[in-house]
Amino acid sequence: MSTLYDGPLAFVDVETTGGNPERSRIIEVGIVAAAGGELEYEWSTLVNPGVSVPAEIQHFTGISAEMVREAPFFEDIAREVSAHLEGRLFVAHNARFDHGFLRRELARAGLKLANRTACTVKLSRRLHPEERTHSLDALIERHRLPADIRHRALPDARALWQLWNVLAAVHPLERIEQVLQEMVNFTSLPPHLPRELPDELPECPGVYRFYGEDDALLYVGKANNIRTRVLSHWQGTGRDSKSQRLAALTRRIDWTATAGELGALLLEAKLVRQDKPLYNRRLRSASEVWTWVVADDGATPELAPIDEVPLSFEHSDCFGAFRSAASARKALTGIARSERLCLKVLGLESAAGSCFARQLGRCAGACVGEEPLALHAARVKLALLPHRLKPWPFRGAVGVREAHTSGATQLHILDEWRHIATLEEGDELPARYRVAFDLDIYQILQRHLRRAARVELLELPWSRTA
């Protein structure tokens, strides 16, 4: 009985001018073909990339600009490369990188790369979870693989073939086969989706949509890598009921690329709220949001819609973000009772004289003057501190710029935790705007802007009112 481990196999390595398949080019290809546990042949070639080879790449690989100058262009060897890979399991270290480059180069030549793939990084992690690193250098040292030359295509492909045999010597073949089956099934699709879909899915951030019968929208998802994320829905079809249902119901998939993760998150929130997909549970509602405004002077807290409150917090703080006024009052009442705060001073009780809790000994006495109002106000803020909304940290609107290695750029306009707009290259800036506060957007921006060192910000002097 044929197994994935026994082949036919193509152990592949490519050297490139950089890390982006859209802009970088291949400068060397190495393929080791095997089947039935036996080496069949080796093949390699240098490739003229048609662009300059960066100095750091020349130093890293030892492949100079002079070496590739007289080499064939990829389009001249594309059919030969395709023939060497045809019908074989594509095995590479960090297979997404090598497969992505070859898939892109073959596509430029009008050819498709539809091989199933197996990544030796993932294979090693599954078989040796106790190890911290699974780089090819680490595996060569760990398993004492012969490798006199590194960072060249054919020697690295040979190292993968040797690793393949070493793993079989220390692990039961049934275990290796099980892991390979799980990895390879990662790219399997339901029969009612087009077989070419994996080749069409882009490897970039964005949002994807699953449609069912009559083009009904089933699901909207966000991805840092659309191709990997979409295909992962079918990796777990044997274990996850949601994936099983999507696999059975999905008839069409489309997607929208973004320049980065923030753009994908913002677009996902917008589309889920706008289109209400059947299988999205989060980000569905957009109701008015309420907050408690607690002034610095000790005045009675005010319950207000967040859209009526400036989130600069110059003379007060805002606590909590509630979907209704009733839930806001219930939450503050619960906190007051646990912290012996006065419901009357908080405006939650209107009886004459002392509050009811005071009569039961459950209020510190702010309602009858036994606790100074300033102390009570300080205790209120301390009790509410875990629920405090973060003030908007900028003087006005800001733009967050995201750029992808493909060259795509977007500018996300933000103000007081609101997403105002996302601008593509060439879009005009809006002069004035008014956007309702959205709790989900607030939480997205909170998480993203914590990583301030990784965010490119541009302050914008725009009006907040229509």
C-alpha cells in the first residue's frame, strides 16, 4: 500500500533575492526526487533573476551576480521544473516559502503548481515537541546530518532527504504517516470548491467570505495570510463541528486583501456588522454604548451615551462600556454593594434621609455626612478602576499607516477610538466626519495601539463634527 512517506517525493529548496514572492526572484532551484525509500535523481540550476542580487544575499548564499548573469531565466526552465515536480509530494523546510516562490514563478510562465505539500519544520515540531528550535541548521546538528555546504539549493534539498530517512529510523512509520496525512490534508478542499482555489488565494493579510447556496453569506473571517487561514478551515474538519458545517455548506469563496493586520480587523468588524453572516457570533451588534462619567469634583456620576462624551477625559473619567443604560445601572449597583458605597450619593436611589443600605450597616455613611464626599468619590473611582476606559492619547485624529511587502499601503483614520475611514493610495482625505462609538472597534484599537513601537502614526488636524 502506497504511503505519503514512501513517495513519490520532491525535496525542494530555492534561493532567492529576498523574502517576497511578489517582488523578489529565484536565483537557484534544487530538487531531490525519491520514491519507495530510494533516491531517484537530483537536479539543480542557477536562475537569472532579471534583477540585481542584493549584497547580503550574495554573502549569505555565495551566489554572486556574475554566477547568475549567464544562467537561464525562470521562464526558460519553467516547464522542466514543473515536470520534475509533477505527481510528487512537495517537501521543503518552511514549505510555504519555497512553494510560494515556485508557485508565483510558474504562474508568471502560465503554469500551475498544485502539488500537495509537507513542511519539514512542522514535521519536526510534531515529532519532537520538546525541542525549542527546528531550523535546518539545528536539525542538521541535532541529527548529525552530513552538510558541508549550506544555503545552496541542492545541498539543502539533500539535507531534507537525509532528514526524511533519519526521522523514519527513530520514529514508527505509522506515526510519521499520521502526521504527514494531517499536514497534507491541510490543503484538501470539499469537492464542490474549485481545485485551483489554493493557487488563487493570496498570501497576504485581509478578509475572506464563505458563501453557501443562493450566494448566502455564511462566514466572514480575518487573516494575516488569507491562503493559510482559508485552507485551515478544512484542516480540522474531522474534529471541529463548525469547520464540518462550513465544509458542507460552502459553495464559493472570495476575499479582500489589506495592507496589514489592523486593516483586516477593521474590515472584518465592518462586514460582519453590515452583512450579518450566519456563522459569525462576534461583532454582530452595533447598539448605543453607555458609560459612567465620574467627575474629579465628587459630583454624582452621570450615565451617558459614549457618543455624547469627549474621550479626552480632561476633567472626568469614563468607566465601563455597556450595551444598555439598564446594564450600566445594574453593574454600578453591584459594585457599590460590594464596596459599601452609597447608592443615594451615586444617584441610584432617591429615598429621603439615609440610603437603605446605611440602615442595614452596608454603607459607609456618605449619605448622612459620616463619610466625606471627597473620600467617597475617591473610593468610587478606585472601585471602578478596573473598568476605566482609556482616554484617547492624541490631540486629535491620527492616521495609522500599514504597508505590505507586496507594495500595498493603507491609511486608517482614527479618532477617539473610532474608525473614521480607510484610505487607499490616491484616495482623498475627508474634511469632516462624525462616526458613532463602537465597542468592538474600541477593543480592536486598544489591542493594536498597545504595540506603539510597531505602529506608524500620522497626526491629522481634522474636525470631529459634521
